[in-house]
Amino acid sequence: MSFDEGVTYMKYLWANNTDGRQRRFSVFPNLEVCYPGGKNPGDYLLLVSGKALRHSVVCVIVASYVLNGTLDDHEMLELLEEVYEEGWQHKATDLPQIWFLKCILYWTTLQEEINYPQSRGRYEGRRMSFKRYAEAVLATRADSSVTLDDVMCRADDWKKGRELLDFPGAPSFYY
């Protein structure tokens, strides 16, 4: 599902929820979308094992995939680029842990496209979140000038996270 399709889908669910009651659907075991959210039409809350998922936690998840060897830093940056460009696309070769990560990346950032759409020009939508996730990869490098704690702070405080870092090999969405 592309990001445009996801925005349309969530706005459809939101608009057809005429009684305003909370609804949920599962996108992966222990990963649920709970709507309606509190901001704009289409908004929702992403829950992992019943708890809201913060961008800083996604940064930790991304970094852990690199640090534990599931993906190397170049593979992770390629995966981030893929999800940023293509959205939620399952490939037959995706291992369950990769599909789980794609689900988290997509559903966490789709929310940003709904609430802060890039199409409005003044917002970055999913781009801001993906920048932080890429910085989490940068933080895993031995020669990095940024720590994962720095990236986590930047992820949860958008005012601190606007300046770009020196990032050799950054994905195209970063600059």
C-alpha cells in the first residue's frame, strides 16, 4: 500500500466510523492501528502490545536491527529508502522480522502524512521521521558524531531535530 493509498484508506475508515467509537485492526501480531485518533480526519494511534509507539522507540528498533546483525547499515538505509518511496509492500523474500520492521515504519510514518502532509508545502510529513530513523543508523557507526540518545531526543522533540547532520551516504530523502 502506497502512502497515498494509506491516507485514503484511513480517511475512509475515519469517515465511516459514524458512532465515533474506537476501532482497531491488526497489521501484524501485537501491532494494532486504533482509530479515530485525536487530530485530523484519518488520524490513528499505532499500538505495540497495547502501548503507543513513539518515534524514539522506532529509532531504537532500527538501530538494534543493525547492531544485532539482522541488517548492516547499508541494507537498513536501503530498506528505509524502499519503505519511504514504496510504502507497505510485502515481498516474498521478506523474513518475518523484516516484514515487522516494514509494518512499524509504514504505519508510524503514515500518521505523519495524515497530520502533517508534505503536499501542503510547509510540512515534511513522513520525511522528518525517516530522517530520524536514518540518523539512528548513522549512530550505529563507530565513527559517528551522533549517539543514539541524541537521535532519540531529536525524534521526540521536532524543534531540536530540524538541523541536518553530516551524513556520508545518506538516503535521498535526508537532504
